[in-house]
Amino acid sequence: MKTVTVTCPCGKLKGVDRESTVEFRGVKYANAARWEYPVEVTSWDGVFDATYHKDCSFQRRSFEPDEVCNAFYHNEFRRGQSFTYSEDCFYLGIQAPKNAKKAPVIIYIHGGSFTGGSYNESHIDGTTLAENGIIFAAMNYRLGPYGFCSHPDLTDPYGVCGNYGLYDQLAAISWIRNNIAAFGGDPDNITIMGQSAGAMSVDIHLTNDLCKGWFKQAYLMSGAGMQRKLLKPLTPEKTEKFWQAVLKKACCTDMEQLKKVEPRTLYYAWFDACKQFSFSMPYTFPVYDGKLLKKENFVLEKLPDIPYLLGMTTNDMIPAALELSLKSWAKSVLSRNKNGCYVYDFDRPLPGDDKGTWHCCDMLYVFSTLPVSWRPFREFDYKLSGMMNDMLCAFARSGNPNCETLPYWESSCKRVMKFCLDTAMVPWETKKLVSNTLFGKGTSL
């Protein structure tokens, strides 16, 4: 392995030299114990070894075979890969052009319902972006009961409770801003990007006072507005009954006792409690914590006046609901902001089966990671992937996704760029999205 060493404000770190690009894997950005808020890393001794990926957060696949408990996404994104797990999962990856100077920076937050995922799954790769002059950075953060426990008894002396995973993301973003110039990045040109739960996280950080003014543009994939319309955050008080059930399942009497149990015990106490509640998902989502996520801030009217790129797929979870949330977002932004809002609908059914345009499938195209997939992609798919990667590069550079390989893309809430066999700007195809919601395959994957 050919290596490269960079000196950043934290010290020296050794990464991988990949000829035209460089990659730094598993860079430590923060420290925290269970249910403590992270403290950003500002220095380390010696040369930090960033030639290999390190731990991601404990999640179901930490304790059970992923090919059994999450067969579809294992086959799509994790087959043949190995991961290590810990609550000490405060690591990020950076891919950059070699000898970059003032390069645009994309900071990516992975999805997974706030309970799963990692930044280095096979479909998430910034190599092509780096080859095109963009720096790509992504982080792991605490998930599930380790990152989003919000029992009121955990409220700190300042009245803040829960959202440890969101504070991890914030610490990672801060670390990148403070250190990225050493990698050739421009800390004043950051695109914040996320998919699914990652997009929901981006949505929160856009109106988070703790990082106000940090982002020059934002790209939200399959998640814009979901918490504003469909899954509004709860208060810690509203989640207490759920976390009391977790306490009982773990045979603990209080949160201090639960804080000390083994990671596996905590996971399965949480997992069993999820089965007990008919709709448990919101109990392990971000909550109104009184500091990072506040009711008075989390309104569309407070979104900053920066360019936005919003996307979904035609079989994306609940397509009709996503259409409504994206329309609402774009309409609100365009009614008051000077900058543009560009919306797309990915409508290329993936070859190889009948699952259609399932949730997450557009990521393979955006990141140009089609070659890692088992699917029999055709020449057209690679052309479409090139268009979408060009779109992202253009957006990161200028806040406008228009580029030579795309038809003209107008900023609009009424018309969308439809990525398909005949990519073009079209009106929303509401009837098709409603039909896919009711009958389409792939919507619940």
C-alpha cells in the first residue's frame, strides 16, 4: 500500500495514496462515553494511522448475520465487506484530489432509520468526486439506543436531553471545517448532503443555531421535510414510556444502571421494546432537545437562503407522501429565498429483478458505484450515472446542478428533473406516484 502523510491542526495523519486521489480512513473526530455529548478531537500524539476503516456504531448486524436480518440491503451494499462495531464509533473518512487547493467540500451523513448504516458501505464512495476535484467526507455516528435514547432522566444540567447521534454529526462537521484546509478543501464552500435518515439530519442542521452559516448548499435525498410533515419530533417526555419499557426489558431500575449494561444487553432490551409498541420508530428518532433541535427553529420559514437539491425515487418508501413533502419544501424555499431549489425524481427501474426504483437505489448512480453492484447494468446506466455525478459536482462547485451532460434544469416546485431512459424536466407525475404508493414494488424495502 502506497501511503501519504498530511499535517492538519490535530497533527499528522497517514492515509492511502491512490495515484490521482488520496484517502484517509477512520479519522478520529470526537470522544464520548455512553449518553454523553461528544468532545471534538483537537490533537493526537504521533502520526494517526488513517489507512484503514475503524468502528461503526453497534446495530442489528453487530449481533446477527446481516444476510439474514437485512438480506436485501446486505446483498445490495454489504456483501463481501466486513465491519467492526463499537460505541466508540467517532470516525470519519475523507477522499480528496491529490494536491487539491480550495476544493469544494461535500459532507455526507448516511441513512439507516437512525438505527443502522455506516459511511463506508460499498455504495458510498467519493472516488469519482475526488477525481473531479471535489473533496468528500463522511462520518459514522451513534445509532439506535446508543445515539438516540431520550429518557428525561438523562437531561443534563443545561436542560438538554437526547440526540447524541446528532451531536456526533455536529462534532464531525466541526472537525471537518477546522481541518479540511490541510487536505486542500475550502471550509467556506461546504455542501451538506444526506440520504434518508441522513437527509432528515441535514434538515435539522440547516436550522440548527450551533452550525448557522456553515453550509453553502444542501442536498437532501429521500428525506426532505419528512420530520416537518410526517414524523414530527417528539419531546423527551413523550418518549419516556418507551424508554421505561427498555429499562424493564434490561432488568434495570434506573438510567444510571442501564448506562452500565453491556452493549448487547442494551440493544436487545431496546429491540424487544420496539416489538412491544405498535409504531416504535419515532421513539428512537431525533427529539426536541432544547438546544440543537428546537420547536421554534424547526420550521420551513427558518431555512437559510442557500441553494437546495432535493431527490426521491419513484418507488421510494411512500412516494406520494415524499412528493408532497418535497413540493412543500421547494414551494416554501422559492417563495422567500433568492437561491434556487432543484428537485428530481429518479425513475430508472434497476435491472436484475422487479423491485423497481427502490429506496436508496439512486445512490449507486450519484456516487458512480454501479461497478460494485451485482446487477447487470447496461451502457445506459453508466451514462445516467455520469449525468448524476456531474450534477453533484456542479452543484458542489456553484450551487447549481446544471452541467453539459444534463438537459436544462429549472429551479421549481412544480416541475422536476426526471432521471430515466429519456431524462427531462417534467411536471410531477402524481398519479404514478400514488399508484406506486398503493401497488408499486420495492416501496417497503
